[in-house]
Amino acid sequence: MASRPPARGATLAERRASASVRQQSNRPTSAAVPSPTAETSSKSNVHTRTTTTDTTRRDVLTREAVIKRTTISPTKAPDRNGSFKKSVDAERPKSQGKAQVKPRSDSAAAPPWSPHASLLAPSTAPLASRISVPPVAAQAPISLHPPGLGSLSLQAQEKAIIEDLLFVLMGFEGQYIQFANSYDPLDEKSQLAGPQFGIQPGLDPSLRDLAQSMLKTATHFCAVDAFVEVQSREEMGSVNHALCAAMRKLTKDYMILIAQLEHQMLTNEAFTLHQLSLHLKPTAHMMHQLYSVGNVILKENSMLDREEDLDETDDFENILESLREGKDTGVPGKKVCKGGAVLRLLTKRMAAMAGDPAARQLLTLLLREASRPYMAMLNEWLHHGNVQDPHQEFLIKEQKSIRREGLEQDYTDEYWEKRYTLRQDLVPPQLDSIKDRVLLAGKYLNVVRECGGIENVTRDLDASTDVPHTFEDPRFLENVSGAYAFANRSLMTLLLTTHALPARLRSLKHYFFLDRSDFFSYFLELTHSELRKKPARNVNVGKLQSLLDIVLRQPGSVAAEDPFKEDVKVVMNDVGLTGWLMRVVNVQGMDADATSLTAYTPAAGNSTNSDAREEKDISGYEALTLDYAVPFPLSLVVSRVTLTRYQLLFRYLLSLKHLETLLTNSWTEHTKGKPWHHKAAVKTPVTRKIENWKRRAWCLRSRMLCFVQQLLYFCTSEVIEPNWQSFMARLAQPEGQEVVDAAETTPKVERTVDELMQDHVDFLATCLKECMLTNSKLLRINSKVMSTCTLFAEYTGSLSRSLAAADPDLGGSSADSAKLDKLFSILQQYEDHFSRHLKILLDALNYLAATETVVFLGLCARLSMANEG
């Protein structure tokens, strides 16, 4: 029979196992998290850390009592009904039993407090935290609150505050240091302003002062962290992204410091709150500067201002441009501080902190890193002529809706003036003095690039060491000046050599200023039957164009050798020259777009029904003008505006030429017509009177012809030709030549494309002014004088018939005194009108010659000959 094991040993082992199980199941837990099983109880103890000191002490006493009773009474074996468990429960203090029963009743009434984290939806900031904000400590049940600071010793208070500060410095609440009630962690403005922290009462005053000084750093860190997340959004621009990346590196170093301080707390028993404060001082200063920078930028963004202060009319032009390009306009009225504005704020902040070396060094680092994407855009603009600005933060604004295809209808130089413009508020201080050069360098290069005239510009500017990548680089200004000189030289070569601008201008002079106009005289003879039609809309423009092509290709003609004769076209204008010019000089308002020569409207009250009727009834001669097709990029110099000035001068010269032809034909009529050269055989009072009338008519016609010829000579030989020679002399200067001053290292450019364009505009403006086409008074008087001359020349045939009827030798009847008196009356009216208007014109010219335009003195001397008679 097998022997049974000793009952004593088995009983002792069973008792120890039973005691261990009961100890595990009866261990006190948090009152707010009751556990029906041992697993739940253990998880609660690990995660909540809410067991109080008294409860822990009771656990230890209970464990010691169980072990002691098991050791003293090892022979007492438990029965099957759990008598041992009953004895252990009997030995447990009554208060402990009550404490276990009460939480169970509470847990049955209220659900447990179980905070949890969740994953947020992705945002436009790729590195932004997607973890949900934890609940604030104020929402936790009272049963989870730690014991008051007043019940702890001074050393325990210091240890507890150090541990809390390490949490708070990372942006989390501690047990004794928590967010102020005014802080809302879910509100973006509260996050950007930074939380305020409060310390529970009972802390020693010396420890409280030290802790309060370090809480500012925690506030600054939280605000900087929120600033980095907000400014990293896509719409904030690449400069803000680069600034946030630099700040993120600094906050990473800050977190490394916190980890090192935590290591000191855990391993060094002598680590004190004062040592923590000393270690944190330099980083606290850095965090304060980052907070100040972020605060200034946020105020510019209006993120820290009241919403009612926002101006919904800000940046209206950018909103319209974004709508044209199909982009999202964002929140109306929301200002965004980005690009050059951020660099301007950093530069101003760095200048203000000149007396703080640490702050200046930090701001220099931030400016260097933030300017890298801006410099990349600047180099791309300077060396490639491209605007790579997806966030609208560069100082150059590109209007993509304005294309070069519209240059033929561009009467306002819109392509050149508005295609690329400066954003004044996005110009950093480093570019203030050279912003115009930056604009022109890219504009020039863009034109050359569109014409395929740039080579070796495909290099990678980001990886290149030849170009500066920060504002601190000593080659920064040299880079801008060099790029400007290269772009100017390239465009000047393209215009003057490749596209033969001087030859184009000479061609324009031949056609519009009637230089070597033998072909044009022949053209007027061929088209006389068409151009005499009234109104001008009855003229066959196709026939005129065919006749012009025939004349231009006539062998022996000056125009036959012109390579650009195919670009000349005939057009008919709807408005007479005087009416058009009066609209120009009487334009009212301050609208810049009103400078368009096709958009002028006459001043109110200046136009009458008779004027409108006269405009509709203009003849083909008055409506005739030429047009000229100019290819790109020459169309930048000979734009639609400058071509319109050419047309105005052409129409004026054509009117003088046509009037000269009419008066010359009148002279032919007076010379060959029988009524004019007939002399009576018998001198009678009637025949003497007729001879007197003829002499007066010849004299008047001579005065008119002298007036027209002198005016035509003055406009061509004393106005257009000298100014043309001066303009061509400036054009012939060495284009784009660089001159390096001995005192300066940056190259200077003698001639620029903009100066060339301005010289061209000035040449035309001077011609218009000195030809009396920009003064309303001179326009009206000159128009009346020329109208009188035109009427007299056109009525020559009618006067010849009246003269033949009044002459008794030619009429075959007795002299009719009434007809003769009518002839004298008509001639007297012509003489009076011509003399009066010519005198007014001379007086006006003398006045203007003495006050503003000296060249009118020569015209006065010439026209005074026509005034005599």
C-alpha cells in the first residue's frame, strides 16, 4: 500500500497558495475603476496611478498579516467550504471591507471615466500631429486627484513639481500644474496664444516662484508648436514652410533637452528645481524669441485679431486673378502674411534685436532658412525668366490671362506693363533698392526665352554654386546686377540685330511720315475716285489695298526694295482726325486705362449733333490711314499705342498733302481756265472790277498755298526729321554695354531696353506736340484755317462758272451786277475767315512759344508770310 504524503507539508503549501490568491483578489484598487476580475484590476493599477498612500499602506499591512498567520498556524488546514478564507476575512479591518463595498455601489451608478485617443483627418500640413487632444485634468473625477501639496514634505513637493514641470514643458498637464480655466485646447486661437498654467495651492513660496518662471517657457513652447502646425498648411506658402522647418529643428533640440533633464531627475538624487531652472535658461530665451516672431506673424495674418476687424476688400485684385485661373480664393478678407512679408518682419525683428547677440544669431538663422525658397524663386526669375510662385508670395506677380497673342489689339501696352508687375507689400528690405532691376531682368529674359533666343539656361539653379541661395551671400547684389546686364544685352541684341529694329523703324518712317513719298503721290492719284467718296464707309477698302500693293511693287519705286512692304495695310477710320484728337486732349477722369487712344471719350458738352453728323460724313481722304503688322518681340517697342501715334501723324501729314494738292489744282485751274486768264479788250468799270476780283482770288489762293506748304515743311523738316535723327543717334549707341566703375564692383549698363522704348515714345510725343496735335486750342484754330482752305479749293470750279457768268465777254449778255456782287461777297468771306483764324493761330503760337514750346517761333516766322496780303 503506497504511503500518503505528509499532511503537514500539503497543508502548508495549500495555505500559502490560497493566501496568495486571496491577496491578489483583495488588493485595493481605484474607487472610480472597480474591477470584477483580477485582469481588469491589474490594468487599472498600471494605467491610472491613482492609488493613495493610505491604501498602499493598508495593502502592505494586510499582506504581512496574511503571511504571519499562515506562518504561525501551519497545521490549521482549510475545509472545503472555505473556512480559511473566512478566517482571513475576519482578520481584515472593518474599514477596509467597507471601502471595498462602497466603490462597487458607485460604479454601478456612474460609468467609469475612460479617456481615449483618436486619429484625426489629414490636413494640408503633412507633418502636423494627427492625435486628438487629450481631455483636460479638470474633467477627471475627484477620486483620481492626488493628495494636496500641503500634506507633502518640502522635498516631496520639489520632486513632485519637477516631475510635473517636465510634463508641462512638453505641453501636457501634470498632477499639480494644470491649464487655466480660460484655456480651450480645442480652440485654434487659444492654442496659438499659448496656454496659461496654474499651480495648486499649498506649494512652498520659493518653489512656486521658480516654477512660475519656467511656466512661461511652457506657454511659449505650446504656442510655437501650434504656430508651426498652422503655418505649415499649404496655403501659407513655401517661405512659411521653410520658417516652420527651422523652428521644428529648434523645438526638436528643445525636446532633447527635456529628455536629458528627465534623465537627470531619475538618476540624480541631488537634482533640484533650481538646477532645472538654470539648465532651462538659454533655451527659455530662444523659445521666447520664437514665440515673439510667431506672434508678430500671426497678428499680420489677423489670426489673433477679432474677425470683425478684417477687411473684406483686401487683395481684391488677387482674388479676381485667382478666379480667372480657377484657383481657390480661400476665406474672403483673410490676410495671409507670407513670402516677402515674412522676410520683411524677420529683418525688422533682427534689426530691433541688434543689442542681443543670442537673439540676433537665432533670427539670422531663421532668416537664412526662410529665405531659401524665396531665393530659389528669385534665381529662377533672374536666370530663366520664369515665375514659379504657386502660393502668390514672390515680389513678381504674373498675370497669366494677358498673353502676347493679344498684342495686336493692345492699345494700353498691357502686355508689357501689366503682364509682370511688382507686389510692393511682398518686397523684402534686401530687394528694396533693386526691385526695378529684378523686375526688368526677368521681363527681358522672358521675352528672349519666348523667342527662343536663350541658350545654356537649363542648368539646375538649386544645385548650382554660382548663384547665391541666401540674402547673406556676398554675391547677392552682384547676382542681380549680372543677371540684369545679361538679360538686357540679350534682348537688345535680339531687337537690334536678330529682328532688325532700326530697319523696321526706317520702314515706318517711309510709310507714315511720307519720307520718299513718290509712291504715295502715285497712290493718291490712282485712288482719287475712291477717296473722294462721302461718307467714307462707301469706299472700297479692298480696291485701295490692291492699288497700294501695285504701287509698292512698282519697279523703280523706293518702296520696291523695302523687305517689309508686305506688312503695310490700308484701313479706314470712322472718326475724323480733329475729332479723334479732341477726344484725346479732352479726356477726363483719373482712370489709368483711359490713356488708351481708342478708349477716349470727349468731355461732356463738347460734342454736338452737328459734330456727330460731320464725323459720319467724312470723306475717304479724311478716313484713310495705314496699319503696320509688327511681329513679336518688336511689338514691344512698336506697340499698338506707339503705332497709333504714327497713324495720327500720318493722317495729319496726309491732310496737309491733300490740301496742298487741292490748292495746286486750283492754281492749275486759275492758270488754264478761260474765265481766269481772259482779259477784256475794252476796259470798262465792270471789267476792271472783275480783274480786281481775280487778283484778290489769286492772292488768297497763294496765301493759302503758302500757309499749307510752310506748315508741311515745318512738320517734316523742322520737327520730324531733327527728332528722328536724334532718336536714331541714341539707338546707334553700343547696346547693353557694361561699364564697371573703379569705385564699385557691380556693373552698370549704359543702354537698356526700357530706355530704348521710352526714347521711342518720347520721339513720337515730341512730334505730336510740336506739330500742334496735343493742344486743344491749336487744334481748333488750325482745323478752322484748313477747313477754310479746303472749301476754297473745292469751290474753285463753282467760282469759275460764276465768274464766266458774270463776265459780259464770256456770258454773251450784259453784266449782271448782282452776280458780280455775290462773287465779291463770297471772296470777302473767305478772306475774312482765313485772315481772322490765321491771326488767332499766330497769336496762340507766339504765346506758346514764349511759355513752353520754343520751336513754334520758327513756325510763326514762316506763317507770317501767309498772313501778309
